[in-house]
Amino acid sequence: EDQVTQSPEALRLQEGESSSLNCSYTVSGLRGLFWYRQDPGKGPEFLFTLYSAGEEKEKERLKATLTKKESFLHITAPKPEDSATYLCAVEYRDSNYQLIWGAGTKLIIKP
Amino acid sequence: DGGITQSPKYLFRKEGQNVTLSCEQNLNHDAMYWYRQDPGQGLRLIYYSQIVNDFQKGDIAEGYSVSREKKESFPLTVTSAQKNPTAFYLCASSPTGGARNIQYFGAGTRLSVL
């Protein structure tokens, strides 16, 4: 079954403590992998799209990387305002342009 | 400002009642989507539309209906046939379907059953 799995479910860090979130996928013919940020009670906000293995993208303290089976969202020296749920989604060859979503990782940064 | 507007923010449904969630976008996007979000689960697609007057069922369309009479509007009706409607509903749009077309989301509607 085609699916997207995010780990860990929740992550608590101290301010300034760097870490990584994982998104693994088991689809064939990846067309794109998307990272979104979601604050409580709000809609997801787009962060990055990655299209091929080896690709990397950065935005402020966030860096997304992609391999053939997974993506990592690296957070460097996080601040409390980085606290949110981070969602991963993939589109693949047979998905008819639809996205399959992971359940998300809830990130809490303590001051 | 361009964006996606969902209303209302909170909605309560009585048993046997149909309710309609509004979604309007002024981004001139062709494609629009409705998702349902439950705690601990990924977003699940209810319906999507890639062009006016055409829409397709997603993975969990039973108990829901939509219309796409205008490019800007994609309302979702939660019918009485949907026995477990309590969830956070998200509307999204993209320029066209496809990996290089990012989906942009509204702020969501939280639906509860009285």
C-alpha cells in the first residue's frame, strides 16, 4: 500500500537544540514531496517542494533533504516560534495528481 | 490580499441536518480541494475539482457533496448521511493539478455535532 509515515509523532526540544524530522514514503514514481507547517487551529502553510533524490532546500532555520525513500526536515538552533506541526505529503505517478499525507510531527520548542 | 477564505470558522450540526461549508479563493486557481483532518491522521481528500462544472470523488466522499459553479467557489455540504462529521475541514487550491503546483490552504472550519 502506498503510504507516507512521519516520525517522531512529537518532539520536544530546548531552544537552540538542533534536530531532524523524518518523512518516509513507499510510493513508486515520486513526482514531488511537499513540506508544510501547521499552527493550531489554522490551515497548513507551504514550506518546500522537493522533486528528486539529492535535492535540498533551505529557509531560515529549516533545511529539507530528499533521498529515494525518505525526506528529512532539519531544524537548526530552533526558536519557540518554530513550534508547530510539520506535515509531509507526496504526489506520485499513479496518484492522479493527488497528495498522500503523513500524520505530522508536533514540534515543541521550549525557551 | 489574495487568498482562500473559509467560513464559518466554527459550525455545529444537529442530527439529521445538512450543513454547508463555504470556500472562496481569489488566486485565479483552476483546481480546488476539500480535505478532512482528524487527530493523529493525515489529511484525507473528500472531493476535488480541476475545472468549473466538474469534480471528482476523493478517498472519503460518502456523506458529502460539492458543487463548482464558479471558478472562485467550491462549497462543501456535509449531509445527514455522514454519521461521524466531527472534524476540521480544510479547503485548498492550486493553479492546476500536478506536483509543480503547490496547494494553498484556507484557515479551516471546525465542525461539531450537537
